[in-house]
Amino acid sequence: MNIFRKSAYLLLGAVLFACNDPNVIGLELPDAAKFTINNDSITNFNISTLSEDSLRSDESLHLLLGQINDPVFGENKGAFVTQMLLPANNIEEIQDVVVDSVFITYSYTDFYGDLNESNDLDISVFRLEEDIFKDSVYYSNFNPTISSTNLAIGKTIYEGDSSNSAYINIKLDNSVGQELINATGTSSMIDDESFLEFFKGFYIEASASNTILYLNPTADKSRFSVYYHEIDVDTAVSLDFEVGGNSARINLFNDKDSSFLVEEEERSYVQSMSGHKVKFEFTTIDSYWQQQLSGRAINKVTIDFEIEEDDSYDSHEKLYLVREKEDGKIVFLTDFTIEGDAHFGGELDGTTYSFNITRYFVQLLTNEEYTDVLYLLASGGAANSNRTILDNSKVSINIIYTEI
């Protein structure tokens, strides 16, 4: 154990008292002072961009559909696979009818990019030809087996207002509806298990220049519908299937080209949809910090990241800061697990993400086994399309302390 580690242990009692008492963590303390370490050189910490691994993406809050050709990040594409389920068990036979139309309808809660740009959202729907399971774990690089025939023949987007939710109608070839009508009254329509052996679901993708929709599969309007009428009867009715609830669904994302981002030194990048994350490393924990903190008790430590604003693409509303253990496992900081989300921070406030890392920093100084590698990750990275550009020169560590 080096001299600095030993001296840090002598400070530990005062440091822990300061960390645990919410009334003694600020500059309002008598004799409290603050210093800030800026990233004006690579002396104190290193910041770099890494490609993100595939993300767990089954049963995500939103289904992401579309494509953005980002001038900085390149292509970002969202597709998904989904089951549909029976509206009830034992669907009786439907006879002597004519199929009028077939639609998959999804409410959408938001979009990323520009929904109206060129109106070029081109949707394709293919039959899923392998089983997927609600109780299984799937990742965003899942490669499903699908048919070769595109069943989609058009789409209509309805933009919502204060009284109606926005939704999209994807029109399919009537042959799909006829196949389902023909199956009514058979063993395929007894229950969901039997139905999924007959009809496993869909793979849905879209091309676009600058639009990714956030679809809500559990909304009231979200369903698969076969519209039909009885022969010689004008009144149309529908056979509706569920696409939310217990239906399995998986978001799928394209691979990202990170070669032109990871070499950047002035900026770093966070991107959802299995894009990018930021690696942060302290480099002088046993030298610079020894001089600065000698004879001082730490009251509060925050780390701030500044964004570069982009009017075309919103930054993340929230980021997560996690650490890498010696065995390579990624865990949350104790400031998050003990103190909670509100205390820890990470929301974008103006142009700044600020994290309270007081407990982590104390452990870093006093525990030789504590690693100094942190990662900045997208919050909800499997359910949103945001990307964030950080100005590396404006990353700072702020330490409030008192003399002892």
C-alpha cells in the first residue's frame, strides 16, 4: 500500500461522516471550499468512445421502426419481430365472407428525426418462420428466419392531437387475412399455443432518410385486423388480434460503423440502439489527488459532462454512469445503489449531465481493489434512438472539502 493510500485511510472517518450526512455536503459548511479539475489536458483522466455491445431488446417499452442517416453517426436502423395472439380461445369458423383489407396498426408515442421529411418511410413486413418465446432473453443482434415475400402494400400515418393518439396503419396483402379466416374453426384457433404453431408472427422493417418511430404495442389502437363482410351484406366487421400484452416482441438494430468516432480526441459519443458508449479513466489517482486532498475531508464530489447541442437531433434526456470491476463485470456505483436515482443524477440539465460520485470517489481513494474505469451509457438504449455528442474539453470533477 502506498503512502497516499495510507493517508487516505486516516481521513476515512471524517470523509464517511461527510458523505452520510445530507446537511454537510455543500459549500454552506463553515470553512468549506471547492476545487475543480478540468480536462484541459490528458494528465488527470482519459476519455474515449467505444462501440456498444448488443443490448437486451425483448419486451422493450417501445418498438423502434425506421432509419436515420445521421451526418455524424451514420446509418441507424430499427426493426422488430412480433407475435400476434388470439382475441379469445376457440375462434369459431367464419364462412361465406369476403376479405376487404388487412392492417397492422400501432400507436406511436414519439419519433426521432423528422417524420415529415420527404414522407419516405417505406415499410416492409415479412412472415416470421421460427418460434420466439415470451419468457426467453433476446438481444438486438438476433437474426430471425423470415419469408422472402414482402406482405406490405402501403402505409398511412395519422398524427395525433390533444384528444387522439397518433398511429400508423400498415396495409398488408389480403391473402394474409384470407389465410387467417380460412383457419377459423380449426385446431389452429383453439388457443394461443396452437395459433403460434400455425402463425409465428411478423418481421417488420423500414427504410427512411430521417425517421424512427416509437411504437407502443400495448396501446388501445395497436392491433392486427382483418376486415371482411359477409357475401351480399354491405356491413363490414373485423377479426382483431393482439400485438401487445403477452405477445413476444424483439427490437433489432443494425451494426454501427464506429471507426470514424473512436479516433476522436476532442469529442466523445453516446448512442442508443447498440451504438456507442464513453469510457472514462482516472490516470493520476496516486499523484495529483494525493497533493490536492492531503489534510482535507471530502464533503461532495460530482462529475459533469457537457454536450454539444444539435438542433436536428436531441441528446439523451438521461445517461447512466457505471463502473468496471477488476473481473470486467459492469456494476452501478454505490452512490446510485445506496442513495438512489434522484441523489445520483444523470438527467440532462441545460447542456450538462451531472453525477454525484462522492461514495465512489472515497472508495477509489481508500480501496486498492477499486477500479478507476467508468462508462457513460445511454438510458433506455433499447427503447429510444437518441445520440449525444460530448465536449471532452469541458468534462470536470468538482470536489467540495473541508480542512481537518
